[in-house]
Amino acid sequence: MESFSISNKVRCVNGEEEEGRSTLDGTVDFHGRPALKAKTGRWTAGTIILVNQGLVTLAFFGVGVNLVLYLTRVLQQGNAEAANNVSKWTGTVYIFSLVGAFLSDSYWGRYKTCAIFQAIFVLGLGGLSVASSMFLITPKGCGDRTTICGTHSSWEIGLFYISIYMIALGYGGYQPNIATLGADQFDEEDVKEAHSKVAFFSYFYLALNLGSLFSNTILSYFEDEGMWTLGFWLSTGSAFAGLALFLCGTMRYRHFKPSGNPLNRFCQVFVAASKKWKVKLPQGEECLFEDEKDTSLSTGRKILHTHEFKFLDKAAFITSRDFNDPKQATHNPWTLCPISQVEEVKCILRLLPIWLCTIIYSVVFTQMASLFVEQGAAMKSTISGFQIPASSMSSFDILSVALFIFLYRRVIGPLVIMFQKKDSKGLTELQRMGIGLIIAILSMISTADDMPGWIPGNLNRGHLDRFFFLLAGLTAVDLLVYIVFAKWYKSIKLEGKNGEETDDTDDSEV
């Protein structure tokens, strides 16, 4: 009994220490106080975010996966016009992602940004559900494979587009922030929580795929049978439940404070370098300014100097006009920038061509939600009397991604490491992106066939082969450009916690 009592006392003491301990990564709670390990974050908050992600993804794809069929069957648009409108809508989602990320990092923080854009998302879904049930689905039951919907007035069409672009705004602003908010719930400075953070991203991707898989199978079946209103209301209910659950976890979340407008830091480097355009840089790094308090916003550590884009180094070159004493703490950030800040800009410039090379791939991937669905609607899709929804073709994307992730982790990755040098980590991110572009080319070639016009009303009489061969050709050119810039790209080097050099990314060999 005595030993039992002692162990209980030790456990209670450890529990009190844990309860009163703050996180080491600088996160704060809802009130702005240092976040306590025992009362915030971890898997309690992480699980709420995972379920929220699944519900919101279900709602989004409940609209997006069948949108092209809604445009052709309900709004009576042609195949080419409908595919073009879906591509524009999808592109708008990605553009609004930039808006959400900027507002989150600069002003609102991730929690507030997610809450606001989720509310907009729910309102957009509600507007689409009301517009469809009251104005667009007339007569009732139209929009299936046989019953044609009536004509619609311009204001009814306008209400539809306002609703779907509110959905795009809400989901686009929410999506890039919810994953990082989930990652914020785990303290990287704690070994156990750092491992949980890695696991969180795997579960996050699983939640995303489960939500989209439900939409691509169950909801798409209802909508394909003409029950558009039911499908949209179910999506609205799912989004509302996700928002309510997200708000319930408010007091449990950990937060990083917004770091301010990053555009200022970006512009300061170019302005400072342009003011010293005629300055000749000496050999060596002794005259380059480094502020001991300044670190990379994304890593919290200093970025070591590199030799590309040397003209930008002039922004960190110390002149007599900057301050008389180089050790003086104050300086004008528009005339003198720390070398870590200069390296941030260099990193963006190196990544810019890599990012541009993903645009063509996005064009190819968008066909999954547009032309592929239209092709599915033109196919004979009955098996033993059961009608397979055309939009369920998108589920092959989810299943194939899950399969290839498993194959890479269990088979391909270990084989690559076996045949490479001993310290190899397998294929780098850039190499995997290049392989993805090759597969995209092959997919467009295999999708093209010998069908006789490009995208007419009747796809069986069109020339989709020419369209897909065009995409294959553009992707091939994109691959060549990508290889050039991927070979040129060099990863940044960070100053380690103990002063040693560390690579922030994998080697860029292609």
C-alpha cells in the first residue's frame, strides 16, 4: 500500500508539472497567453480539425464533383462551355487560397481565417441549395439523364454563379490554413509531439480522401439521378456541422501570432538593393549585414548566404549612410536588410519557375472534374442493371493516389534507397514532381483516341483526341522546362540550433 501511495504521489506531481508547463515553440492560447501543454493542442484539438476537414471536404466535392453535369443538364450549357466554366471555378478556388493564406499570415491568424471563410462557405452552399430548390430545378425531378429542365432568367443564373463563387471563396480561403492550424497543435520542440505532428498530416490526407470519396460515390449517385436539391442540402448540412464542430474546439487550439505583411520584407530587399545599384560588392561576406534578432519567418532560424542573385546582396551591404556604428541596433529596413531577409527573397525567386511549371499540370488535373465526367456521362455505365454515376470516375483519382502512396512507401522507396548510395533518402521532392509530369503526359496520350470535332455536344462525334494530344504536348514542353530549372535549383541552408549548418530541403538532383 505504501508503494502504491508513493507511485500515485509521483504521478500527481508529474501531472501538475505537465499541467503548468507551456509549449516551447511560442504558441499561445485563445487569450494570447502562452499555451499550456495539458490544456491545449495535441490530439484533442487535432482530432476536431481532422473531422472538420472530412466534413468540409465532403461538402465541397458534393458540389464540385458533379458541377459540370449540373451545368449541362440543368442550365443546358454545351460540353465545351460547361468544361470551361468548371475550369474557371476551380482556378478561382486556388486563387482564393492565396488570399486566405495572405490574410492568415499577415493579419487574422489561422483560426480566425478558417472560421470566417468556413462561414462564407456555408452561406454559399445554402444559397446554392435555395436557388436550386426554388428556381433552377424546374420542373421538379429534372436534371437527370432524361428530363430536361426549363429555361432560366438572368437573375436566377446570376444567383447560381454568386453562390458557387461564394463556395469557391470560402473553401479556397479555408483550405490552406486548416492543415497548418492542425500542425500548430503539436510542439516541434517536444519529441513526442513532433512525431505526432508527422502522423497528423497522414491522417489529415486520409480525412480529405474519405470526405471526397463519400461525395464521389453516395452524393454523386443522388445527383446523377436528378436529386440535386437533396445532394446540395446534404452538403450544406455537412459544412454547417463542420463549422459548429470547429467552433466548439475554440478554447483548445494553439495559435501562432500573425507575423505581419510579408510583402513588406520582400519589397524592402529590392528597394534597398536598387538604392545601392552602383555599389561594388567586395569579395567575402564580412561586409554583409546580419541582425541577430532577425530570422526567417517560416523557420525561426537564420538562412545562410548563397551566391545566386548577387545583385540582391547589395541590400545587405553596409555603407556609411546606413549607420556609423555597424553594431548599432537601429537601421532603416528600406536601405539595409539582414542577409537572412535577402535569402528569403532569393528562395522565392528560385521557386518561382518551379511553381510556374505546375500550371500546365493543373490544367491536366482539372480534366478530372470536367471532361472526364462528361466522358463518363457519354459512356454506357450500367452493370447488372445498376447505373454507375458519371462523376464517380473521380473516385479512381482517390483510389489510385492511395494505392501509389502505399506502393511508394512500401516498395518503390525502399528499392530506390537500395540501389542508391548508402545515405540516400530516396527520390527527392523535385524528382517525384518530374515523374508526376511524365505520368501526366502518358495519361493524356492514353486518353486521346481516334474519335472524329474537339468538344462538341455529342462527345462521340468530337475530336477529344486532338485536345488531349495538345495537353500532352504542352506537358512535354513543361517537363523539359521543369528539368532545366530543377537542375538549377539549390535548397537553402539554415543555421542549426547549435550553430551548425543544416539543409532545409532535399538535394535537388533530377
